[in-house]
Amino acid sequence: MSGWSLAWRLARRELSVRFRGLRLLLLCLFLGVGALAAIGSLSDAIGGELAARGRVILGGDVEFAVSQRQADHLERAAMQAAGRVSETIRMQSMAVTPDGATAPVQLKAVDAAYPLYGRLTLADGRTARAPGAGGVWIGRALAERLSLTPGARLRFGTAWFRVGGIIADEPDRLGEGFTLGPVAIVSRAGLDRTGLVQPGSLYDSRYRIATARDPAQVAKAFERAFATAGWETRTRDRASPGASRFVARMGEFLTLVGLAALVIAGIGVGNGVGSYLEARRGSIAMLKVLGATSGLVARIYLLQLFAVAGVGILLGLAAGIVAVPLVGLAIGSVLPVAPGLTIAPVPLALAAAYGLLIALAFCARPLVAAGRVPAAALLRGVLDARTDGGWHGTLWGVAAGVPVMALALSTTGRPGFAAGFLGATTATLALLVGIGAAIRAAARRLPRPRRPLARLAVTALHRPGSRTVSLVVALGLGLTLFVLLASIRTSIDGNIRLSVPARAPALFALDVPPEREAEFRRIVTRVAPSARIATVPLMRGTITGYGATRVADLATIPEGAWALRGERGLTFAASLPPGSTLTAGRWWRGAEGSRSLVSIDERLAKALNLRIGDPLTVSVLGIERTARIASFRRIAWDTLGFNFVMVFSPGALADVPHNLAATIDMPAAQGSAVTRALLPHFPSTSVVEVGGVLQQVQDVVGQMATAITVAAGIAVLAGIAVLLGAIAAARAARTYDAVMLKVLGATRRQVLATQAIEYALLAGIVGLVALLLGVGGGWFVVTRLFQFEWLPDWTVILATLVIGAVVTIGIGILGTLPVLRARPSAALRAL
């Protein structure tokens, strides 16, 4: 019989069906693998759905988009040569009812070919195309806000329309991106009736193409032919790049959090396995007496551990699969598509591999140690300090840990970030181990307290066989995770409650004719005399070059250079805008303003490695314009005022046809009255209440915070599992201590008080370290990863730390209760 066959027969006989002694291993792997499986499956499900519905989401195989103009005859001919073309025009507008009620809408004009893919479905079940010149299809949200039904009348610009139906499914809704209001769909002829499209008006022209050719080749050919015209291209495989990036980034972050939770759980696995093997010392001794080799002993318990680990991993995978549709129900509005029940082989295989490798890494030392301890030492119940697995156990642990790092770095799009995250986790664990060793050494050198219970508690920190290091790691992880979670959550909540609402204007207005600015101000101040009005020129353009680099030649967009993706809002100003601070260079003065100059965001300059004096080229209305960089600015993005990545001198853009955008700062209650007063005189101007936009942002950010909280909650559970493992690993030694104290006359209360003092000492020392580590980690996640302001609630954080300390101490004390029930006679016979 082979060694492995014999080992399995012996392992199977000893292994309990209820996994007695190995439940902690089962729980830790279930938590860690389940979290990774759920996160990976969710990301894969959303990514797969986006890819499968790419041409429907985009509205074609290829899309070409440009702002404030339509394709000329050469550009249109190039598109028609590639396949069937559908043109849509989108712009912000206002819907007005006959009784004067208003609502901001995304007005979308479509042609007879729309939609090329998918179906536009109405609430009554009809499949629709473009409405007639006097008709409009409206979104359900607009119908509910204005209490509209089919047959109702609406005005856009100067033209009246009749509602022909309520939209149930707009096939390219996701590909349209964020909008300031529900959609209203009219025909191209209907848009012409409104009079909204004028020189300088803000609108997007989109051309979708259904083609039998390779979409990427069609896009490249068009970009080469019209490289300076400012076109933004998308293909069906990246129909919603913003949603894809959001899913990818959140997936990477949550995967790393899940992996960190699994590593933390691995410590609990190691402690639990050590406790299990210590409880089996009688069986191991008998095997050694009967001639079992160290290798056979290690194989027996390795197979047992693998069997239990396999069950834990399978249960975790099942939980991950089931969690995906549940997550979709819980936070479906923050996700680009609703994920259903799916089985994603690659993420599930990765989660299983992570679980198995981490279990092996943390079980290696106790397994090797169990095989190397002499039978005589086991029979005496004395675990010699030299039998800890030695370098063989360390080698096996490292051999299993290296593939974990390799998998983590090879399966992420940002290996540098992943390496930093895992490095920080490893450094935290190493720091806690070092603190534990320092506490043990310091306790040995401290003067002995006079009070007996305190003296016993301090002695327990450094006596032979003490688990001080394991307890410090367990308590430190638990408290650090509590503080981390509190700092992230309170800071995000602070951003939602305090920063944005306090600084936001009441209304935004778009497409105000420059020559009528004075009239616009008079109407507003007549209704709201205290209103503060700020206006800026507004147009759209695309960065096509910087320095000696052409954006079209870049294989990938540099990290942090988001302004290179598509069109940006452009403006010009003679003076430094409010909310901006110069950090390099200087602002143009007097006659300098007639030159072609630009000031840009300092973070964009850093991402692109720009210097003062470098050229920056933008395409506006299909014409390229180049300006020299005059300064870098730090921008207060949280003001919700006019913040532009690029501000040009008047000499650079003043001759471009444009309209004005305005912010109106006043009491929010006056917003409706101002809107009603403006629209009869400015029918082409769109007025948006900021409160509604803020609510959308708050909902999304709040659900992001919920997702982070849930992910961190898994890590907290893993930290608690580590504490349970440390307590279980120390149970034999603590049973011996309790028995000796009882024999010497100590009561149960005194024994429990000794344990409580020991845990309180450790929690008090580790609490400060946990506060520093947790707040530091929270600051990094909030400011660097999600780029929010650092606005923690220190009262909540400190209260969380205290509550966490009380909870962990309580768990520690509850874990020692079985020790108090040990009968001295039975315990002494066992020892």
C-alpha cells in the first residue's frame, strides 16, 4: 500500500463528520473564498453583460461623436461607405407643460434608421421608431414628475409636441452616459421646429454605424482621415467605457480587500490548525510509537486539512455564486447592468486557488512541527520549543505564498497598486508581530505588580508557551479593521452631507446668449434680489495633442490623464477664476490676454509631465487650436461652481461661436419661480436644479460606501476568526494555568479577572497602533483611490475603537469560559 493511501485511510478514520476541531478552518476559508468568489463573479457577470450587449448599448458597431456641429458631406460620405448610418443629436433642454410646470430633460433627436440594434419599446408594448414631427416619446421619470399621460402637450424651445407614449426600454440608454434629467425623444424634423440648435449651442452629434467590417478598422480609418476634426470614436467592444472602468476599478479594489481578508483569515487557519494538532498529540504519539514516520504523520493531517479546506472552499464558491444576484438586488441602481445568477469559471477557479494556497501556506509550519516532535515529548504533553517546524515549515509556507502574490499581480490591471496594497497588508502583519514580541519582552523586564491578579496577568504575557504575539496580531487586526471601516464610512458620509450641499448653487443655466446676459440677470434678480449670478463662456473641445505627443498615437491613456478621454468643457477668462489657485507660472495680464495661452489643472500637468511653455492643442468645432501653457492651477473641485481643467486666454477662444453658462446662488425655495420667469424669455436656455443632481450623486456615492462597508465587514469577520483561532491555540496552556490556580485555591471569578486584565492590557496597547494604522489606511482609500475629501468623524472613530476593544475583549473572555469549566482531576490526568 502506498504512503498516501495509508495516510488517507488513517486520516479518514479520525476525521469527524462534524469537523470537530477544524470548524475555524472551515469558517475562515468560507469567508475568504466566498468574498473573492462573489466579487470576481460580479465583475465577470457585469463585464460579460456589457460585452454581450455592446452593439445594443452603443447603438451600432461603431460610433463617431462630436460637439456643437454636425458631420460635413465628406465625413458623412466616409461613414456611409462603412455601412448603414443612424444620426442622433442630444442636448440639454427644458420640458414645459401648458400650465407652466417645468423639468430638465435630455432631448434626443433621432432619424428614421434609429435604432440600428435593439428595440425602442413603449410602456403599452409597442415597438417604436422616430415619432412624427409633432410627437415625442418621454421617459417614465418625466411622466411621473409632470403627471403626464399619452396625449399630453409639452413645449421644447419654441415648439409644442404631443406625448405619443411612455418609454419602457431605450436600447442605448447605458451608452448615453450620465444625463441631467430623463430622456425625451423627438424626430430630427421635430428638433428643427424647436429652434434650439443655434451657433454656439451645446449639443452632441452622434453617428452610429452598422457594418460587416471590423469595427476597429473602420474607426482607425476614419480617425486617420479626419485626425484634426475632434471626433470621439467608440466601438461595440467598449460601448460604455465609463461603466467598464468603474466596474474594473471597483472590482480590483474589492478583490484586493477580499484577498486581504483571506490572508487575515489564513492567520486564523494557522492558529486553529495548531490548536487542532495540539489536541491530537495523543494520536500522533501513538502513531509514532507504532512506527509512523514524520512524513506519514504530516501526510495524514495534511489530507484531513485538505478535506476540510475543500468543503470550506466549495461552500464559499457556492455562496459567491448565490451572492451575485443578491448584490444586484441590493445595489442594482449603482451598477451599469443588473447581474443575474451566473457561474464564472475563471473567478471561481481563482478564488479556489487562493483559498487552497493560503490554507497550505499557513498550515505548513504546524504540520511540519507535528511530524517532527518526538513521541516521548508528545506523551509527556511537553511541546519542545525547538519543534516549531523549523526552516522546512517556513520553506513550505513561502512556497505556497509566492504563487498567491504572483496570481494577485498577474490578474490585475494595476500591478503597482496591487503590490502596494498587499505590501501594506504584509507590513501591517509584520508590525503587529513585532509589537507582540516587544510586549512580551517588556513584560519580562517590568517590575512585578503587588496585586496578585495583576501580577498573574503580566506574567501570562511572557511565560513559556504564552500566545502574546498571536493575541496581539488578532486584537490588532480586529481593531484596525474597525477603525478603517469607521474612517472610510464617516469620511464618505461627510463628503455627502457637508462638503457638496454647503457649497452648491441652487441652479445651473446652459445656453444663455452672450448678447442677452444683462437681460438674463435682470429677470433673475427681479424674482430673487439676493441671488448671486456667475457666468462663463462655455464650449466643448477635445485635446488632440500636448507637447510633442499626439493623443491619437497613444496606445493607452496615462494614469490620471482622464481629460484626454473624449470632449471637455472649455472656457476663456481674463482673470483667475474663483476656486482656483496658481501653483506655477503666472496669469496673463492686459495685452497678454490677446495671445493664445492656457492654464491647466496641476494634476493633469503632472500626469502628462507637462512644463510651462509647452504647447497644448484642442479641436473645437472641427478646427485645431494650439495654445502655450502659461500656468498650473489647483482647483477646488468640491465647490460645484465652474471648474475647468483648461482655462484659455480670450485671444485663444473668444472668436469661437459660444453661449454662456450660469450658476445662480440663492435660496433653493426660489428655484422654481426663477425657472418659470426665465423660460418665456429664454426658451432655448436649460435651467437645472442642482438639488436633483446632488441627490443622484449622493445615492451613487452612498451605495459605493455600502459596497465598501460590506467588503470591509468580511475582513472584520476574518479578524474575529483570527482572534478565535488565537484563543483556541492557547487553550491547552490556559487550561493548565487555570487548573493550577484552582488547586492553589483561586476562584473562577479570580481566574476570569486575570484573563480580563491580560486582554485589557493588550487591547490598551494595541488600540493606539490600530488607530494609527486604521486612520492611515482610511485616508489612503478615501483620498487616493476614490479622490474624495478627507472628512472623518473623529467622535465616531474613537467610539468605534472603544466599542471594538470592548467587543474583542468580550470575545476573548467568552473564549476562555470553557477553560474555567475544566475539572482539575481530568485536566491533570490529561497533562
